[in-house]
Amino acid sequence: MTQKTKQLGELLLEEGLITDEQMTDAVEEQRRTGLSLGRVLISKGHVTEANLISLMAKRIGMEFVDLTEVTVDPSAAGLIPENLAKRYKALPIAFDEQKLVVAMSDPSNVFAIDDIRTLTGRDVKPVVATGTDILAAISRLQRLDHSLEDSLQDVEGEAETEEERIDLVEEAPIVKLVNMLITQAVQDRASDIHIEPQERDLRVRYRIDGVLHEVMRPAKNVQSAILSRLKIMGEMDIAERRLPQDGRVGLVVGGKAIDLRVASLPTVHGEKIVMRILDKSSVLLKLEDLGFLEQNFSRFQEAYTKPYGMILVTGPTGSGKSTTLYATLNILNKEDRNIITVEDPVEYRLPGVNQVQVNVKAGLTFASALRSILRSDPDIVLIGEIRDRETAQIAIEAALTGHLVLSTLHTNDAPSAVSRLIEMGIEPFLVASAMDAVLAQRLARRLCERCKETYVPTPEAMKENKFSYNPDEPMPTLYRPVGCQHCGKTGYRGRMALHEVMLVSEHIERLAVERKSSDEIKRVALEEGMIELRDDGLQKTRAGLTAIEEIQRVVI
């Protein structure tokens, strides 16, 4: 056995990637065939090519990139021709300030690095990736480029009449272009796609982890075709361009069932269309996976395990209220319970739950649906949103007559929910008697596990961010974003919820009956153990889950 083989074998054993038995088996096979140990281990299925390359990259002190998880920047990849990328198994994947980040299967190939540097006029920062992943990424990008190029070239001019517009949007190029926009958004983990007509072109942006990123600016002449195609997919009226409309599309992208909620809004340069991407797999989330602190989780659990009462989840649009309610319903959904929901729209289909879709045109509003629901012997009722006095009144009465009622409300924090219902015209004593708990939440971006770094903040930074600490003790170690290929250079990947759980005690009930202010209710709730949204976020900052700047961005 050579010294190199010994080193590779020892490294694999130290990392726990193979067992002693697998190692012995591979060495015997190597002696018999003369192949390298790494190739033998891969062929026998003991390790993957990615595991082996990652280990070798660590050994020589280089960064390993998994191209199946990283979004390649097309503008970087396009700097070198396809034949050169395939010959060297090297692909530019991102920009790092003035340097070009190049994924290579052999980062010691100085000829490849020199050629890429000469061709692009940029210094090269090599990172390691598997040859298989590099070739697959090159092929994927070429298909994407050809698809976009063909689509844009084949769409000719603006359609004059309704018949021409329908003919145009049913043609293969525009269908391919729209499908590509949606597929790319799903691959990039976007929650929304914004198609925005501008004066001279069309802007396409994706919202990823709560922040908008521009991805494309097609020419103005494709605007009519793209917008009409999306409206047809959403079963909207393509002839109506003066009024807002909404629709829904069901697709399968990359083997995942996806629903798109489509909304159009007339603007001065044409209709803006926003598509909200609803990944049906997110409905299977467990409540424990939503990022609750232990204290907050036990308080919320105390509320939803009661047989009756009202639980409200509050926060702005897009703060994950529906996800939290669905995760709660997944726990409550048992054979011996009759669960009925009334939603506008029904975002996710839940097996075993009776879901009612609001239809205002047909006269089926939240209030009218609720009246019928209460005649259907429910145990648990979920109301998509309390928007008016009538809905609030029926929901309160349902909670007081032995039903567990779950709903959402738009308020900035948990204590404000009490005042909000009273302002809607509900009698204070009814609010106090029916309400059991309020959960306020926000979504904050989660730090990328691969590139986050530790630092010790200054006392000034701690005060500026209202971060409580003991001046007599050493400064706490916090984490901040850096940015790598895995997170698209943002320093963040994924999101988590910040929570504020207020249980309605007898003291808070008395304050509600006396019409006390939200500030007074908040003071008592804090004395009784409520953790504010900011403090919840700061605890997650200490745990290295997010950064102080992110808490500042999402919490007032």
C-alpha cells in the first residue's frame, strides 16, 4: 500500500465515511485491478464522488462546492465558451469582488487557470467540485441559455387583436420562456415572482428569503405575450386590463407539487403580475421545526391543547401565519375531531380537514360560511383571517360555545390584538372571555451554516441594537453573514420565525374589560413571562441562528 493510499484511507476512516471492513475490501480490490483506491471505493458505493472530492479539498485547504445545491450565476458562466469549460472541467460560478470564482475538478491545473484568466481578464479564485457536477451544470446552463435565447428571438412584436394575442401566447417559445421563469424560481427557493412592466423593458424579480432580487430584463416586445400567457394559466380574463384580477395555477416542478397564486395589478406601463409560490411540502412542517424557543413552545402548546377558546396568530402579510396555523392543525387533526376551515383562498389541501373556499361573488363570505360551519357540528374551526366586525363576532361566539377557534389578525404585536378586536366593535367582556392566546410572529433570514463567522461586538453596537448584556462580564460571541456560493453571496440561506406568545390571564382579561391600552396589556404580559419579538430574536442571535442586523430589519 503506497503512502498516498495510506493517507487517503486514514482520512476516510477518521471522517467516518468508511468502515474498516470496507477499507480492507477496497484495498484487496485495488491490488487485484490496479485501479486507484478512490475509484474502487466509488465503484463499490462505499463513498460518493462528492464525499471524496470534498475530503481532498479540505486536505489541501480549498473550498468544496456542491453544484447541485448552489445557484450558478449565468453571467459568470457565460464568460468562457462551452468547449473550454468541458475540456478543463472548469466552470465560472460567481464573482467575488474583482475575482472570478471557478469550480474545478482539478484546481492544480495551472494551464486552465491561466487560460481562463487571459480570456476573462479577471483573477481566478478556484474552488473544488466534482467533474460530474461540473459537466451537468454546463449542460443545464446551455439548455437554459438556448431556451431563453430561442424564446426571446421567436416572439415577434406586440399582438394587435385579442385573437393574435391568444395565438401568440399558445406558441412554444413563449410557453417555454414562462415555464423557465417558474422553474428557475422554484430552483432558487423563491417565494414570489414579480413581473413588472417598465417604460422600456420588463423587469423580473424573485423574492428569496424575504428579499427581492432582479433576475432578468426581457425586451418590451415580449411583455404582452408573457403577461397574457400567465393570465391564461391562471384562468383570468386576458381582455380585462383595467381591473385587478387573481387566479391559481397547479404545476409539478422538479417532482414537487407547486401551487401558484397569481395576482394582476394595472400600472401605468401595463399590468404587474405577482405569483406567490406555494410549495405543498411545506404544509407537512411540524410545529417543532418552526424555530420556537422552548418557553414559547410550551406556552403555545398550553393554548392549542385546550378544548375551546380562541387562538390568534398575528403579523404582517408574508410572516408565516398560515404555515404556523397549518402546522398546528396537523397536530390537532385526529379521527375523533371534526375540523372545518374557511379560507380565502385555500392555500394548501389538508387530508382529513373540511376546507371551505370563500366566494364573495356567490355570496359566500367569511361570515356567511362561519354561520353554516357552526351548524355542521365542528370541534375545531380555522378562519383564514378576521377582517370585519361580523366575522369577529361569530368567531368570538364560536369560541364561547365550546369550539376551538384558530385565526389570523393584522397587528404589530400580540397585546395589540385585544385592542384591535375591541376597535372592530366587539364588546370588551366578550373579547376577554373568548381569547385564550395570541401568537405574534415575523420571519427572519437564517445565517448560512457554511460561511457564517463569529465576532465579538463592541459595547456601542450592543447599545445601538438594544441588546441586553452585563457590562461586568465579557462580551458575548455573536455571528454575522459572510457570503459563499451556497447562499448566493448573501450570507443567509432559509428563514425562521420569531415569536411572541401572550397567554390571556385573568389580569389581562380585567384590563381588556376596562379598555386599557395595548401598552398597559403589554406591561402585564411581560411580567407574566411573555418574551417580546425582539428578545426572541436576540436569543436566536446568541445561538448563532441569525444576525443582529436581520433582527433590526424585521422587528420594529
